[in-house]
Amino acid sequence: MKEINDDELQRLLETEPMEGLPYNFASRVRSSVQVEVNRKKDIRFYLIAFGGLMLGFASFYGLLSVVNVDAGNAFIDIVFRYKWLLVFASVVFIAILYVDQKLVKERGVINT
């Protein structure tokens, strides 16, 4: 490695770079940071939506159990009997939310 003396090092530090940043550099950095922030918000939203679905099922079971224990047990039997259909419906619901968010974002990018 080439040895640089103090004067040469100072001269290199004071020299302006030959090529500057592109004009849209700040907007590109801002866009990439915004995409990351939005991705984290979206993941949080989907987890909250899924948790809301599960909380809804649990609340419904709790209400049924308070009103009529046999009805609560029948609800649990139905949930276990159709568990794959419920899982599929939950996944479809989250997928619809995801696609809706993507379409809204794409339209927002196209219109701006």
C-alpha cells in the first residue's frame, strides 16, 4: 500500500469529488426507507387482523359458554370439524387485505 504524507492526505480531503450524487438520490433513499417502514406496518396490520379473528372466535365461544354450556361445546365441535375450512377462510381474508393494500399502493404510485 502506498504511503501518503500529511500534506497529500490533506489535499485529497479538500478536493471536491469528481462525480456528485444523482439529483434524485435523496428521493430514492427516502423511497427505500419508506418501503421498509410500510412493510413493517403491513406485517403488523396483518398480524393484528389475524389476532382479531382469533379473538372474535374466542369471544364468541365465551359468550356461548356463558349463555349455554352445551351451545359452547357444540361450537367447539363445529370449529374442530371444520378447522381446515376456517383456516382457509382466514388465509383468504388476509390475502384479500394484502392484495387490496398492494393495489392501493400501485394506484397511488401511478397517480403521483
